[in-house]
Amino acid sequence: MISVEISTALLLYLGGFLFLCLGIWTFSHFRNRKRVILPPPYKLITCEYCSHDYLTPSDTPVSTCPQCHCHNRVPQQAS
């Protein structure tokens, strides 16, 4: 029979547990990193006149504020 002190057994148990947690984290990190994130279909716009925040479709160049009904330019992303 192998005799192991309690401190050595505890150290081996904690080391194995930390190694397992690190392996699970590494696996999930690399699995999630390969996903392609699509741009959102809406953009958050702040009205230039009344400072009201609202969502507008990202493919429209001009949007209308729902609060003051003024037209605002939608900033386009640089690609």
C-alpha cells in the first residue's frame, strides 16, 4: 500500500482540480473565438436636436427621431 500524507493528497487534489478548470476554460475560449459575430441590424442614434436616444436600422442613411420628428444622419461604419 502506498502511504501518502494528507497535505500531499490535498495538494494533488487541488492541482488536478485547477488543471481541469484550466482545460475547460481553454476549450471554451477557443471554441467561442471561432464564431463569426454579425453586425447588429440596428444602430443606437442620438438625435442632434433633442438628444433623444433611439434605435434605427443600420442600412438607412437618414433616420427620423421618434420624439421631435427631425431628420438625423446615420453614421456609417468605416470598412
